[in-house]
Amino acid sequence: MSFYTIETAKLQDLARQHRDSYVTGKPFPHIYLDGVFPEEVLNTVLEEFPNSKQIDWQRYQNNNEVKLASRNELEFGSFTRKRCDRLYAGPDATKGTYQDHVE
């Protein structure tokens, strides 16, 4: 098992640095950031992520969006669900970090 930490201050600095790129993103506000998560974590999420035929996706295609959405988080692998849960939980208030581990 390996642990990794993402410092909240680092995420806030990245947000400030890339604010203008986010706001002016086309066709909607967005950015992507390299190097935020360990490659091992991203590869594992990618390996277990369902493709367009593996689950019953909600499909949106209209003037405002073209996307797939999951009907149930249990359709994703346990590793992916744990990573999302950890991010949604917010930073550790006592340390100012997101801490997680890879089993």
C-alpha cells in the first residue's frame, strides 16, 4: 500500500494560476491539470472505468450538452468510488491536505 498527499494549498495555488484559462475555456469554462494525482492512481481508475457499452448510461445530447452519466455509483469499480468519496469528503481540516492510499 502506498500513500499520497495532495496539499490543499497546492490546489488553491493551481486554481489561482489557472483561473483565467478556466474562465475563458471554450466552449465552456474548463481546464485540465497534469501531475495532480499519481499516475498509478489514474491508471487504476482508467482500467476499471466502464466503457460506453458496459453499463446503462444516461445519455444527454442537446444544444447544451453531449455526455454520458452513470445511473448508480455502484456501476463504477471500488477503487474509483473510494477515490471520489475521498475527494468529496474535502481536505483534512487539521492538516490542510487530501490524504489517500492505494491498496
